[in-house]
Amino acid sequence: AVVTTDAIISGVHFPANEEPRIIASRLVRVNLSDLAAKGAKPRAYTLVLALPGTTEPEWIAAFANGLADEQKRFGITLIGGDTTRSDGVLMLSLTMIGEISEGSMILRSGACAGDDIYVSGTIGDAELGRALLEDRFSTSNEDDRTYLIDRFRVPNPRVEVGAVLVGLASAAADISDGLVADLNHICHASRVSAEVEL
């Protein structure tokens, strides 16, 4: 089994007024992305919700519907967790459990001198989307605006890509913390350096 956990906090990882269905999608997908980087097939998850006392039943229902949509889309099941009251902001934590054949997990520590570095998707879209939401960036192109904000709000976990990389990639990592930071994790674990030509 492969296990990963991520927590997200209102006002830090998503806007305080974000739609509950979007929050559910984001929470599930950031964890799926971690499993994909290991080549694991997602199976189940546990969930912890710390809800402010002002949380309305309608919010909880919409959040649950968002979880149900993600479960159906990715073939995963909620198997437990906890709900508690928060005196502060909304905080959510999800632990995702995946499955992979013994000895075939893609580690961070397998990179070797001479390996090439690949990235799926495009780098920076989500950060630009966040900057648009926070008014730190602007564009007059509404299609671009919508696309970039969606890339931040609802990440696209590369579950299919991760499965194909088993036995092919020497090392892998989810790069949600940014290419430089996460490539550094691989380099440190593998005891190699990396050269990226812009």
C-alpha cells in the first residue's frame, strides 16, 4: 500500500468563499496527484473535517456531493475519518490509500546521472490562477482567465500517467510545491544534481 496525507486550510490553500464542491475536488485531487507520482492506483481515503460553528447544513451537503462526484470519477471510497468543530477557520485533511505491486513504487531516490527530466502538463498555470483570484495578476482574455483559475481550483492528477511510468521512470515526485522545490527533493534523495535549461 501507498499512503499520502494532505491538509488544506481556508484562506491559505483556497479562498475563504470557495464553493464547497470545488473544495472537495481540490482536496481529493491533491492527494491523488501524490499517489500518481508513485505509480499507485488509488483505492480509498479517510477524511478529517474541522468545521467552524457557523457552517450551514447546505454547505456540508454540497461538499458531500463534491466528494461523491470525485469518488465516482476516480473509483475511490471513503472508509472513515472524523468531524470536529473549529473555533477558527475551515480545515480539512485527507489520507489517500493506493495500491501497487510490491517493489514497483517509483521513489524519489532512484534518479541517476544522465537521466532526463520530464514534466506532465504545464508549469505555472495554477500559480497564475491563484494570482488572478488574489488580484496579483490580470488578463483581459476571459478564456485564459477561466482556464488558469480552473487549473488552480481543480487540479488534474496524472493518475493514468503515473501508472504508465512504473518500471520506466527512475524517480518521480508530484510538483505541487513547484518544479524547483520538488526537483530538489528528488536530487537530495537520489544524491544527484540537476540541470534545467530554460
